[in-house]
Amino acid sequence: MSRVYIILVNWNGWRDTLESLESLFRIDYQSFRVVVSDNDSQDGSLDYIKAWADNRLNSFPPPSGKLGYLSWPPVAKPVAYAEYGREEAERGGDADLDPPLTLIKNGRNLGFAGGNNVGLRYAIARRDFRYVWLLNNDTVVDPFALTRLMERMELQPAVGMCGSTLRLYHAPDKIQALGGGLYCRWIGLPWHYGRFAIGRKVINQPRAEVWMNYVEGASMFVSRQFIEEIGLMCEDYFLYFEETDWAIRAKGRFKIAYASQSIVYHKVGGSIGTSSNPVRKSYLCDYFNIRNRIFFTRRFYPVALPSVYLVILGALLLRLFSGKWDRVMMILKIFFGYNDRQHKMISAYRRGP
């Protein structure tokens, strides 16, 4: 059975991470190891996770809502684990240890790609895997989610990356994405396929795969060959667009796929204020979303820059009419390449609350 490393990036989100771990340690697939890459959390996340693994966290409440059965009652404890600093982890840790759970202290907030890349380097140094599953820490998974991803990848060796059916954790009948979506270069935005679908009707998987040109980052199943040939995720973005960058870099060399029966439930950006409504987005979300639209376009589709700037101008006007003056100034500074705010934003995010 092929070894899979499941990588979760945690930043001040131990409660979500523990719920995710509870769901992962009851899946039907056997040959996997979980890696929690901690981006310098300031809320005691690693201590809580270790207490959970040692069966010392007696006050952790059961999840509420329709999906409680995916992570409750608790799995048997203790869960064996190893803990490493970033440098030791990237060398593969202790070769004599092979626990089901590995905890990595990154020392600072490396962002989404950076945190995942530490986990990927750990897996690469171990040299004992065939696939890696990059999974957001604010997800819970169906017991067959990993098996269905594996089955889809095994059907077509040319596939390097595969996505899941992502449903909203707090509204499980609603779809966040069917595998991934379409990135439109002319407006500089990705569009998750199936995002407005409701219900549990039969999904047209081949149609979704034709439509997709990226896999949604909350659940990315990636082959070892893909990683070795394409490389790690680009860390220049810090937040957003990393998965689209990865897919674009692999275009023409690997196909992307969608495993419709791999079900993952996603809480959708609770830690950073992600929202599809521009008025409700946090400053952090707004900043990196707009900044990286321009960065990504310059990198891959510079011919589309004029139209992307026009779309962002519309976003500026919307925030102007909404009275969000700080966002207006932020967008103007991005337009004119003023980087001081960028450095302050990233530094503050790395420090945490």
C-alpha cells in the first residue's frame, strides 16, 4: 500500500486542527502519516496538540452540528508523535522513528506555501512516500476521502494533482468547489467550479475536469513525481494564489483531476477572515488577494495586466462607496508599488495576535 503524508499547516488554530486530526485518524486508508507544520502559533497550539495526543486534554468539547460523527467520539489515545524544529524536520527527522503524527515548529509564520513546503521537505527527506495530501487544518474529512483520491490518481498516471469535493462545514449541502476551478487571466481571479451547487445530486466528474485549470488549495493530493519535476510551492505569495501558481507551472507536463467521491468539509478561512463578499473581507484577506492578483498576472500573463488593473479599480471604487478608506489607501499603495505596508502586514501576520 502506497505511503501518503498528510500535511496540515496550523497557525493559532489548535481547535480546528484537533477536529481535523480526529477525522483523519479514523479514515479507512491505513498507510499514512500526518504532519502538522506549525507557523509559530502564539496560542499554545503545539502544547494542546501534544496534550491531545497524550490523552491529557480532558476538556476538549465534542463538535456541534451535523458533522460531529466524523470526529467524535475520540479516537483511541495515546497517539505516538515526534516533534522537530524546522531544520531537523527538513532533514527528515530521526530515521529510526516513524510515528503516525509529526509536529514541526517552524519558528515563524512562513505563510501557506512556506508552511506546507516544510512538510513537503520532511516527506522528501524521508524518501518513503508516493503521494502527499495538502489539507487545510480547518477541514474534516469523510472516512473514504483519501481512498477515493488514491483511486482517481491510480487510474491515470499522467495526473499529478487531484482535488476533492469541498463542502461547507457549516452548511454541508452547499458546495465550495468541485475539485477546483477556472482561473480567468483577464480579470485575475479564480472561479471555483460548482460553488453555487446545492444538494447531493450526481456530479459530472469529467465535465468538472475539463473545466478546471487549478485544484482548490484546501485539499490537494499530489504525486511524488509532480513534486520532483515541478518543485515546491512558490512562497512569494504568502497567502492565496499558491495552488494556481503550482498548477500553471505544471501545465503541459501533468494533468489535474477531480475525485468526486472524496468529500472534505471546509470551514473556509475562519482564521484570516476570508469572504466572497468584498465588504466583509478582513484587511489581511483583502490585501493579499489584491496584491497577489497583480503579482500572479505579472508572472504568468503580463498581457492581461491592463484588464486586471481595471477590475481592481472597480474593487477600489466599491470600497470607496462602502466607506472603507483604509482599503482604498491600501489598493492605491499596491497600484504604485509602495511596499512598506506589505512588509508591515507580513511581519504582523507572522507574529500573530
